[in-house]
Amino acid sequence: MRRIALDADAHTRSDFRPNLADLVDQVRRTEVPTVATRHGRCSEVFLDVTGCASVADRMDVTKEIDHATEQVEHGEGIPHAQVRRRLLSRVRSHATGHAR
């Protein structure tokens, strides 16, 4: 999903009403979000399901990174060597078919 170009991808609400089906088809076909404006300001963003899922995934990852950062700042992190040992153990277990 590419970044929204507010000047190119924006439509007034009055444009949306008669052209809704065409705009929905355009968003689905191009996977480019489009913006509705009200009184000259962006008011809504329309995007396809794939784009919405991508945004949700990025938000989840961002939350996880923020949480991990807080843990490290509070001394709750795990040393690199310990993480490496755990991951290698899991990889080896899965490779031999002995998943834990």
C-alpha cells in the first residue's frame, strides 16, 4: 500500500455520493487509499481490506516494539546470548520434529 497523496487522492464528500461505486472499485483495483474531505479538510480515509489489515499489522508491531523498549528500559530484557540459545533450541527441536 503506497502512501496517500492528499492532493491527488482526495475527493469532496459531495463527489463521493454520486461516485461511491466507482471510488470503491478504484480503491480495490489500485489498492491506493482515497480521502474524503469536508469543508476542505481530510475527514475520512477509504482503503481496501488488504490495506486495512496491513495498517493493523503495523500497529501491532509498533505496540510490540514499544512494549519491548519499555521492558529493556526497566531492566527486564533478556541478554542476547540467552535469546540466541533459546531460538537455536527451538529451531533444532522443530528440525528434528520434537517441538516443545
